[in-house]
Amino acid sequence: GASAVFVADEGRALEFVRAAKSLGLSIPGDLSVIAMETPGVSLHVEPPLTSVSQPLALMAEKAVDLVVSRIGSGDGGKPATLLLENTLIERESVRHAGKEP
């Protein structure tokens, strides 16, 4: 069976952890949980969630820069790809490979 779950946001991860616990599953003993970070949620879950943090302020800045540059150039039709680095914030909801629960 599955040993880990990645959830799109921490609010849903909180619901998932509650449901897993109601089924008698241990987090991270039976199942590891990682979520995309929602500020303020991850530390209010037991165990605290391991999460992936996105650079939201930088994303907003780059989006504005892109829109402004496209308005100035008149070239709004070409797609653009921007790769920004995410950060893994390790907390207690993940069991490391090889460790016993």
C-alpha cells in the first residue's frame, strides 16, 4: 500500500490527517503526509506537517514584472516559463526511509 501522501494544501491535509487517525492510522508511523504550505496551518496539526513552501512574494513580483513588460512591448501572446525554487520544510509528519515507526 501507499506509504506517503502529498496533499495540495494544508487545510485539506489537516482533514486527511484527522480522517487517517479516525481509521486508526499513525502519522508518520503508518503514513507520511506532506502538503503545500498554507501559512499558519502546519504548526496547528498534530504532528506538525512537513510542507513545501512557495516564494509567494517573489511569484507576485515576477508576475507583475511580466505583465508590465508585455504591456510595454505589445507582445502579450508568447507564453513564458518562470522557474522559482520551493523550499521543503521538514517537520514531524514524515517518517524517513529506513526508520522504524
